[in-house]
Amino acid sequence: MSRVTRFAARDPGPAARISGFIAHLRDNGMRLGVAETSLALSALCEVEAISPETSHQALKAVCTSCKEEAEKFGALFDSYWMDMGRVKQKIVQTAASDGSDCVHSSRDAHDEDGKGSGSSSTPDGSDGQAESDGEGLLIATKVSNLMHKDLRDIVDTDDIAEAEKVARKLGAALRDRRSRRRVAALKGDRLHFRKIIRASLATGGEPLKLMKKHRPDRPRKIVALCDVSGSMTIYSKVFLAFLMGLMKGDPTADAYLFHTRLVRITEALRDKDTKRAVGRMSLMADGFGGGSQIGPSIARFAKSYAKRFVDGRSVVLILSDGYDTSPPAVMGSALAHLKKRGCKIIWLNPLKGWRDYAPVADGMTAALPYLDLFCAANTLADLSVLDREVISI
Amino acid sequence: MTWNNLQTALADSGYIASDDLSVAIHLSITLGRPLLLEGAAGVGKTQLASSLATQRSSRLIRLQCYEGLDAAQAIYEWNYQRQLLSIRAAAEDGETGQSVEARIFSREFLLERPLLAAITQKTPPVLLIDEIDRADEEFEAYLLEILSEFQVTIPELGTITATSKPIVILTSNGTRDLSDALRRRCLYAYVDYPSRETELAILSARCPAVETRLRVQIVGFVQKLREEDLEKVPGIAETLDFAAALMGLGIADLTSNPAALQNTLSTLLKTQSDRAHITSEVAGRIAGRSV
């Protein structure tokens, strides 16, 4: 029996099927527009579309645009066009929840793009490493408090004013990255021939005035990812104030919070009214103080927002203690993915300020090779001296 | 020409393309879309462009990308020295300013760089934009106009539209993510390390002098070597070098001379740690298994 999907008799024809297929790909996370649909149709006119293999190859060339998409294209193609032979295999078992049996929730904690699913019943357990010195208990009780607490009680306005100064200073230190592309300038190291020729026309070919060009300093964009999971609650006062200050001081900065989910808070923090901004942030950070999934959160960031907001001129600041409930390999590959955008990655770890601290948490060890700078940051004072260190990267 | 014919024609000019890749090239030619090739270094992305140019007997225009590449090096530049001389000469002849200006900003004084050269050919050339991931985001933005409209706008001269649409091939090693805007203008193919059969075919096409027995051994050895945990996995270019080295040393059997095998490994392993990892014993074991 042929595996090819049998379409309904009232099916309007190939064009509709192709647009159905493109919609199917779109549903599965590929970004395709109307232009791709028409391109796919004209591509099929150029090959023997009667052969499933050839159609597969042609549509693959048109619809995919990176290695990951090319890899998953086969399955997506089969599920749409080769439906008949695969009916049995399509019964996909959903991943068993790794949460405890005592907790039953009708609602799964889904992230903003509706793909990966976090389990709402997973507490902040990180292989016992976080709790080794008795801090764990303290944090655990704090978690329950904070669950009902408003972020407005944590962040106070004076801190934000202070943090704004710190963030401005840091921003200024990170600012300059020399561009290789020259632009016209009064004082420069090279002659701007195009301008000189234009000007010398007036003086009969005698270049009296020499215009210059130089390599300008281009601003860097700061992208901050702040961990607000349970183990970080005692530091969030500082970090959230820092984020607020950063957003106020630098109009191009970008900020995100994560615990088990990732949420973009840039828009909320741009609110002129500080109190309201914190209020909006606390609404968005629903689940604040819960478990931490650093690796998956960074992976999600690298796959979604980073494509739009991170480029070679960005500096990604990660504010986290590195205690991750997910496997360290996830963290490694997520950071490798992020690093591919060409950005610099700075990790500010509050625990590093402790005496005898070594980055032994598995997640932290996996992250180290990808970091351009790994620093301590407990208090605003720590953050304010950071600008001396970031100059070197 | 169907894609099968294209595949055979490419094979005749010494390039063995997989079915996926052949369909993608075929579509890129017939639909007039640029083709973006991604894959590890040394899997034959650049070679494809030159083989395609040979097969179509058209010109290959190559633009090697690097950080800071700008319009002056990629698209066009005015010939400033000539312009200066011409202005001086015109001043002595008493030519009016306007006619001088019209003359020195004409095509005559324009230096064509690869991208402009590619769209002003009489017959469609193959334009290879190599390692686009090395150029920066600004350069990607320059490329967008050229790749979608096939035209270049020069402020002094106006818009130059393509006399013939080049076949555009972009390659990327994936050191940096490319922008979605660029990706969606291109057809895409991922070039992977070749399968055993493909690599045998490539070796027999490129190094016909190697005997069948040794050829099977070489391909088996390299395929096994790729499964090892290496920093830089050897590509097809390395396989061909390896075969040439063995031929040059007159080795007919990989297992017969471990010392010579270890010496020729410098063609396959390109980092110190990889060399240290594949010791003589390991190489011997792999060679023994590869028959």
C-alpha cells in the first residue's frame, strides 16, 4: 500500500495542499511566509513532482534554512504527505512528568512560546549541592514567603537610583567596540578619497582639502538575563534593582527574567513610573522564587529572542548562581548556541564572592568554557567595580 | 536539463553531489535563487562552485568574506588616481566643470569588484560568496539588495541592473548565525560528510591512479577516523591529500607499514591534540578494522 496521504475528494488541488503543508511547517516552528509558498510551487514545477523523494528534496531546499530545520524536515514531510503508512507510529507517548505523584495540577507550566513544558510541581532541587551547608532550608522557607510577596516589597526606589548609576558606569565601560568599517570624520587615520575627489573638482584637480575617515567606536548592546529562582531570592533585591537601573540608563538594553520559564521584561521596565514598572515585572515573573532551569531557559533564549536581539555587538550578562535542575549538557549546548551569535557572555555569580568558592555545580562547570568573564556580584558595590574588569573583554 | 542530468554532468567534471544537493542546485539555477551551503570545513562547498562553473563553462567570480569587508572591496570603487589625473588634464585643456564631472563619474572610472562584476557579465557567471559567516551583519545587509534584485545602486551613476543573472552560491561554516533575512532569500542545503559509497566515488573521480584495494582501505580508514573524538574532523579535501601522500610514498597497503602511516597522518589530523590522540597503535587498529 502506498504511504502517500489520501486527501479528501473535495480537496481543491495542489496549490491548496502546498499552502496546507507550509502552514503545517509554520505550526512546527519554521518561519515561512507567503513568498515561500509560491516558491515551493514553482520549485515543484521544475522537478518531477510525481516522485515523493524528489518532491521531498525540492521542498527541503526551499523551506529549510538551517541545519536544525533540515534535520527535522524529514519527519514533518512524512507526517503531512506520507500519512498512510505511519498511522501506528504517530501515537506519541507524552513524556512522563517527573514531578511527584502527590501534586496534581491541571495546568502545565508552559513557557512563552508554548514549546518545551516545565513541570510545575518540581521544587528547586539541585542534586543536594545547594543545601550542603544548611542554606538550603533557609532558602526553602523563603520561597514560600516570596510566592505571595509582591516584587514591589523587594525593590525600593533608592536602590534603583543607585543601581542606575552603577548600570550607567558599566554601560559606558562596555560601550566601545571599534568597528572595522571606516566612516568620514574630521580627524581620521585614512584619506577619504571619494570626498577628496569631489572637493578637488572645484580647485582644478588640486586636492587642497584632505578629508579623513576613521574607525568609529560602535555602541554595544547589553542583554541581561536574571535568574529569579528560589536559590537566588536573597540576591534578587540587588539584581532586580540593577536591571531597573540598566533599563533606565541605557535605551538599547534588553532584560529577561527566568526561573523555569523565560520572560522578556524590557517593555515593562521601560515604564516611566518606577513603581508601576516593578508591578508589571512582578506580574510577568509569575512563579518567582520557584525552581531553576538555567540551561533550558538559556537554550530557549538562544533559539527565540537571541535571533532578533543578539548580534556580534551584544554583551549578554547572565545573573545567576548556576544551580541548575536540568542536566549540565543542556547548559553547555545552550551557551555554545548563544555564543554562535558572536556575542560576549559575562556571568555574574553571587556565590563567587564567598570565600573558598569553586564553581563545582555541574551546570557552572559546563558553562565555564563559554564565558568571556566570570565575576562575583553580591551587592551594588560589587557591580560598581565591575566596569574595570569588563574593559578587558 | 533535469536534476539527474545535472548530477551526472557534475560527476563528469569531478564533483560527486548527493541527490539532495543536486536538486537544490538544479532549483537554484532554474528559479534564479541564491543557494546557501552550510557544512563543516572541507566537505566540498567551495569546490561545488568551481565544478559548476567548469561544467557550465562559465566564469567563476569569487568573493572571500572577512570581517570589515565593505562596499569598496566587494561591490565597486572609483579609480581615484585616474580621476585625479583626468581632472588635472581637463583643467589644462579648459574643459568645463560639468563635463569633467560627468566624465570622471562614468563607468570608465569605475573599478568593478566581484559583486558588480558578477551582474555585468554577458553570460551568467557563477558567483561564489565564500564563508559569508566571516563577514559582519552590515555586509549581509549590503548583500540583500544584490541577491534579491540583482542590482547595484551607485549614487553618482544611478542603478546598474544585471545584464545576466549570476548563479549565486553562498557558503558558511556556521561560525556565526546568519540573519533570517538573508536565509529566507536563499535556497538551503546542508552538506554533510560523505557516505562510504560517495567518498569512494569521489576518490576514484579525483585520484583515479589509486588502486581499488587501497581506495577501499583509505575510505574505510577515514570514515572510521571521523567516528573518533577529534577536534577537527577530516573532510574530503583531507582524504584526497591522504591518498596523494600514500601514492607519493608508494604505500600499497595501509596495514603493512605503521610508521609510514603515522607520518602520512599529518594530512588528516590538523591539530596537536588530535595527533596526540591518534597514536601509532590507534591508527594501526583503525587501519586493521577498516579493510
